[in-house]
Amino acid sequence: MRRGARFVLVALVVPVALMGPGLVAGCGGKFELPTERRIPTPVPSDKSYGVLQTWKSTAVQGALDIYMSRGSGAQLFVLFNTGGSGGPSVPRGKVQLFPFTQPKPIGTPIFDEPRGLFNPVALTSAQSRLFVLDEGDSCRAKFDPVRNTCEADTLRHGQPSQVYDYSAIWRVREYPLPGGDTISTFTDTSFAYVYGITADEGGRVYVSGYAVVLDTSTVDAHIRTRKIVPRIYRYLRGPRYAGIVPSDVNMPGANWHRDSTWVVLDGTGSSSVNDARGISWTPLNGGAIFVSDRGNNKAKLISSNDATVGFVRMDGSETPTGTSFSGPSNVAVDGAGYLYVVDRQNRRVLRYDPSGNYVQDVNVENNDEGLELGDPSAVAVDDSLAY
């Protein structure tokens, strides 16, 4: 799937002004990032898009996520994952900076570990920080050196599935946005699978995926069953309780903690999810998380102040064709508050206004080879460009 990777660059059809390459100071990091400083462009009244360019070739091979940082110094980042296995000693991923106008990465990987990113799947930024979601390798983490396997052995020896190597489980990695070495990392052992990440203007980090919870029987409160359910959790920097280390038993060695006052639960309502994938924070409505809810085939805007409040819910039937979403995989929000949904199995990217009203399909034109979208997986936007 990744061998045929393409980036399609589309733009609101108004002049896009670009200034010459500049430098962003390293802020203590060991890298400086050249970038194009773009003049903000208003959203035109006709809300139209037109294809500018198709990026292809090895420059984007293995691209898994794309992200445009906010603000006047916005920059375009691409996350790569080459796949495979082999544990923490085998580099699989990287994050690189790209200019807005050409498919040529600027310099070497700018966010990296001494042994390479492990298994990165998504990225976001806030407060001059870049956060990379590293999925980890569950088999490597649970590899039992005595039995020489990562499989549980509950039938013969009663050996449950357990983590032996915490360096191989999923984690969030924090970097200075101008590039450089890791600032911090954290994980949460209650998450079984992770898919999406975003951060708000306060530096709080949100992660979507499937978590392991204990379900209490309604018949006998003494009976509790482990089950895996979809969740979106929020994490805060610092200890959970002052003076108590570790701050959270589910987050070994981290200077972060899970915020138990905010959590998106499983369900079908406007403020619940079933298999949440890509997520994106927006200041809309005083702060909200835009979610691609793949299990419910919906896109939802959920308050980041009160997770029980859902502002907007779309299912794709608002479009001229009336075609409902099928496997929405990613979302984005531009600076004007417009909402974008990657409707992956229907091979389209849709644009909505801040109130959830359908505006248009973004992929209104074929690419410069005359081809329609084949397998859209991620989207990055600002007020005049969409990648």
C-alpha cells in the first residue's frame, strides 16, 4: 500500500503568497529548521479547491501521517514508518520537514532517537513541542525469554499475557518543535492499542485507541471482567498527586499522568466513540476534539472541557450523493475552523464548516496524472492549502 504513495496538494483557488526560506532558531536543540513563511490567506467565498501538484516517487514512500503546525511560522511535517519488526534496536520510522512547494525533505530526520523511532504512527504539536505517537511492538514487549515466545500460555501453565520489556510498548515522544533530542516520553499500560494523537493550546495531550478496563457485573459486584473498549484519554504533565512518585501506576517512569476528569467513553452517541482513529484539537466552542469514529462511521466534535458534550456529528449523508462514511480514518481542522474528514473506504476527503454543514469534497479534481484518490489515509490543512 505504501509503495504507491502519493501526496496530492490542493489549494483554495486564491493566490497563495510564499516568502523565501527562513530559519527557525533551535531554542536549545541541535537543529535549525528552514521553512517557508506563508502569508495568511482568507478563505474565499466560493470555498473552491483546485489541484496544484502531485508528490510522488521515493520522497514520500512509507509516509503514514502529515501535519501542519499552527501559526504564522507554520511548517509541514511528514511521519514515515517503514514497517517490519525486530524490536527497539531496529529503527523503523522518522519525522522529516518538507517545504510547502516541493517533495524534497529538508535535511536529515530532525526528530529521532539514538536508535531510531520505534514504530511511529501519528504526530501533532502544541506550545512549540512536537509529539509523536509510537505504537510499539506488543510481541517484543511481551516476549517471555523462558518460553521463547510472546504468546500467552493460559491453558497449560496459567501464564498470562504480560509485559517484560517496557521499552517496547507504545509511548508518546515529546520533542522541541524546532528539532532536536527527546524532551520526555510517557506510556500508559492500560491502553492496549493506540491510533491517534492531538494536543491543545495548554499542552495537554490526547490519545485515541483501545483500553483495558475492569467491568463490574451487574449481578454480583464481586465479579469483575477485563475487557477492551474504545477510549480517548487526556494526559497532563507532572505528577498526579504532589510528592507521590510514581505519579500513576499505569505510567511507569513518566513525568506525566492521565487526567481522570476527562475521558471519552465507548458508545454510539454524539460524545462517545467506537474505534476512534485520527483526532485533532480545535479552539472551536471553547475547545473541542474532532474525531474520526471509524466504528460508528461518523466524525464528531466533542468538548475538551466536558467529554459528555458533543457539538457536531456528521456521517457523510449530508453530501450531494448521500453516501455515508465508510471507515473514516483521519481528520483535521484549519485555522478558520473548517473541518476535514478522510473518508478512506469511499476514497474522498470532505470539508465541513465549523457548524458541521457540508461544504464540498476537497478532491474535486483528479491529480496531474488524471487519477482519482486511490487510498487517502491522512490530511493536513491550513487556511489555503490541503495535503
